[in-house]
Amino acid sequence: MKKTIFTALIACFMFNAINAQENETNSTTNFSKWQVRLRAIAVVPNESATIQTIGGDVQISNTYVPELDFTYFFTKNIAAELILATTKHDVKAISTAVGDIPLGDVWLLPPTLTLQYHFDGDVVHPYFGAGINYTLFYNESAGPVANNVSYDSTLGFAFQAGFDIDINDTWFINLDVKYLLLNTDVAVNATTALGATVGADVDINPFIAGIGFGMRF
């Protein structure tokens, strides 16, 4: 009798252990590998500049645009996110030796790739990440003073934090902030108005805050 009871207890223990292992395996392998998000973002440059010859600083406008991103999960917690958006900014050289100089506007395309860690949660899923961005400048408009303004494309670093709030198993709300370390060399051809070509080392370093919806699949 004792042997039968002991055998039953061992069988029960083994069943529970196997069941627990299966549940653990399911929890680590049963997850959506892809997410896509659409956000509305505010891009707020933290700008500064070293301007040759005429001195002064730079002023770059804020902008508000949509942003699309795609996230792939290598594991339940580790993911990579590709962020896509393009922004248009008005640019002005300020407090120079010849006063404030409007330099037209420029479009930025900064595709950004971050590696993220996602924390477990029942409804709210925080995450943080870091990565790189490569910023392309295009459609430069020189404004009323300069003949031409050119911006060098540049590689920089990106830092990110945010959280997803579940609506159901597929849809969620997303809140996200990023900070990009972004520097570019600028050449302003102002030979007609100022009789010189002026170079500048410009830090843009935008803070980006966004809110939107996402889908898992």
C-alpha cells in the first residue's frame, strides 16, 4: 500500500514538473514576433552651432509629423525597431555679426534602428532602447539671403524609452520618447549678400515625443 502511494506521489510530482516546464516553454516561445506602430510625433531640436567668421548661433523650428515603425522580437523581451519619418524645419542664424539671417528650410530623413528590452507586464509593457540613426538632408531652400545652403549627411546615436498599453491581444496604445545625437557640417554660400561662404558646425540633437497605436502579428 505504501509503495502504491509513494508511486502515485512520484507520478503526480513528475506530471506537475512536466506541466510547469511546458507552461514555461509556452510563455517564452508563444509571443508575437512583429509589431507595427503609427505615431504622431513632436520633434523639438536642442540646437547649437559654431559659425565661422560671423559668429552667432542657430535656431531650428519644431515640427509635428507622423512616424511609422516596425519592431521584430528575437525573444519575448529582446527586439529591434526600425523607425521611419521625415521632417521639415525652418533654419535661422541668430545673433551673428550681421544680425539674424533666415536660411530657408530643409527636410530631414533620419532612419533609426534601436535594440530594445521589453519588460513583462499584464497590460502595460515598458521598454527602453538604444541604437543608431543616419540622417539625410534634402530639398534645402536657401532663403532670401544665401545663394545656397548645403548640409552633410551624418551618423549619430539614438536613445529611446516608452511603453505599450494593451487594448487587447492584437491592438495597443503606445507612448514613446527618443533623443538623437545629431551633428552636421553646414556650408552657407552667401557671396552675393555677404561676400563670403560661411561654414558652421551644427548640433541639432532633437527630442522626439510620440503617441499612437500599434498592432501585433
